[in-house]
Amino acid sequence: MALPSISGTTKFTGLIGHPVAHSRSPRIHHHWLAKHQIAARYLAFDVAPSGLPHAIKGAQALGVLGLNITIPYKENVLEYVDEIDPLARAVGAANTLHITAQKICAYNTDVYGIAENLRSGAGDLSPYLSCALVLGAGGAARAAIMALHQLGVREIMLANRTLRNAEQLAASMPVPVQIIQWENKEKALEHVRLLVNATSLGMLHHAPLTLDLSCLSTDALVHDSVYAPLQTELLTQAQARGNKTVSGIGMLLYQAQAAFEIWHGIKPEIDAEILQLAVRGG
Ligand code: NAP
């Protein structure tokens, strides 16, 4: 079905980040807007760091309905909003703004994205809830830690290349996190039932994540937040030794689903069609 044509009442939504050219969100949102015949559009805006506050205020002045926020602004965007949803505050990062003439509210739908992705990708999560290891200490790691906490993971460990960033994360989140030295992450896999890569390692045009999985039980679950490529080396390596795996593409779709609902009041369906559309790169 085609999108309703542009008129004087068309609503605007979009994405702010730096860079954004790779984003699949315009395609995902336009598919749902067409499906539900909502007169709106979704555009990606590459905003330089000095332009962030102006872009957000400008969006409000223009009557933009909502914005997604991506790398590198998920954390500092909180400085420029009027209200922060309790979950976004707990995570210390937001990826969705709902904008009205009166106020700008910040939400974090990445937490829902990763939690739903794990639920739908792995089914019964109870075998994986004793101990998790999260790699990374950026926005995705923050969302992953909160999602794991919500899902009932009893022990959450964190390893990050820069120890100070891991320590800052652990000190600022309302969830107990045990820090593991980056050099010791492979040894720590002995206890892990759920491994989450939340670094940018493995992403297209980035270095691969080189991780020796031999200490990880083959009954453990492996989640990669990276979705481009869809099949990362981590997932290939884990699958080859029999581990159940979940790809980051579902996280992308579920966080988009929650943002769409905040803006348009409709929860769009995650079906084979949208999955295929999101998987297609470019
Ligand atoms: P970020 O805030 O920039 O954090 C990047 C993380 O990767 C940091 O912990 C950084 O460690 C680590 N890192 C970068 N290069 C490294 C290297 N060479 N060796 C070891 N560690 C390295 O990014 P983010 O927003 O958290 O995103 C992280 C990943 O999650 C990205 O791949 C992103 O695409 C993915 N993501 C996916 C979704 C989804 O919907 N599927 C949503 C959000 C993010 P330092 O602290 O040492 O710099």
C-alpha cells in the first residue's frame, strides 16, 4: 500500500545521529505508515555535535512529532529535553523523543527492543537467567543491562575495553553490575548463560569481535546487538558450537515498534515482511 500523499497536515518524524546514512529506520517506519495509512514521513538527519540542541529545538518549532536518537547522542540528548521517562533516566540514555509544542519527552525503547528480541528469539528464557556477560559500556550496553535486569537475570557482569567507562556505567545505573577486566572476559564465560555483545565490534566497517568461546557452555544463549551484517562472526562461531543465538535485527525492529506506538498510538506488527525489509541492507 502506498503512503498517503504529502499535504499541509502531514506529520514529520525522523532520526538524529552522526552518521545516519546507513539507517534502516526510514524504510521500517514508512512501511508501517503506509500499512496503517498514517499521513506522516520519517527522515534521517545527520547532525554535527554543535548542532544537536538547535536541531531539537528547531524540530519542536517546526511541529515535528517525534525523533529517534542514535550514536553519538543517546546520552547527551537528555540535557535538551523537558521530561525524561523513568526508564530512560535509569538507563541514562534515550533513543526516542516525543515532541509537542509544550514539551519534549525522552524515552528509551532500546530496553524493550532487546528484551522483546530475547523473548521472541529464544522463547523460554528461564535456562539463561543465572548469569549474563555484557560486552561494551555505551548506550546499547546500558539498555542491555536494564533489559537483563527486567527479564530477571540474577548476576550481570560487564566487560569493556576502557575500564573507566565500565566503572562509570556501573556507578550510574540502578542495577548491580560486576565489572570484569576486558582481558579476563573469556575466562569469565565459564559462568555465563547469556552473552550479549553490545560493542560496535563486528559491525560493517569495524573490526570483528575476536572472542574465544571455548569456556562458554554450549547451552548458553548468545545475543549480538550488531545487525549489519546480520550474521556476525560471533553468531557464526556460536552457532557452529551449538549455542542458541539471537541477531540484533530484532532489537532494531522492536525498538522501532515501541517508538512508532509512542508517536502514532498504534503498535505495528513485526512479521516476516518487515523482517525481510529490515534485513535488506543499503
Ligand atoms: P557506543 O555508545 O559508541 O559504544 C561502543 C562500545 O563499543 C563501547 O563500549 C566501546 O568501548 C566499544 N568498542 C568500540 N571499539 C572497540 C574496540 N576496537 N575494541 C573493544 N571495544 C570497542 O555505541 P552503542 O550505541 O552502545 O552501540 C553499540 C553497538 O550496538 C553498535 O554495533 C550498534 O550498532 C548496536 N546497536 C544496535 C541496536 C539495535 O537496534 N540492534 C541499537 C543500538 C545499538 P570503549 O568504551 O572502550 O570505547
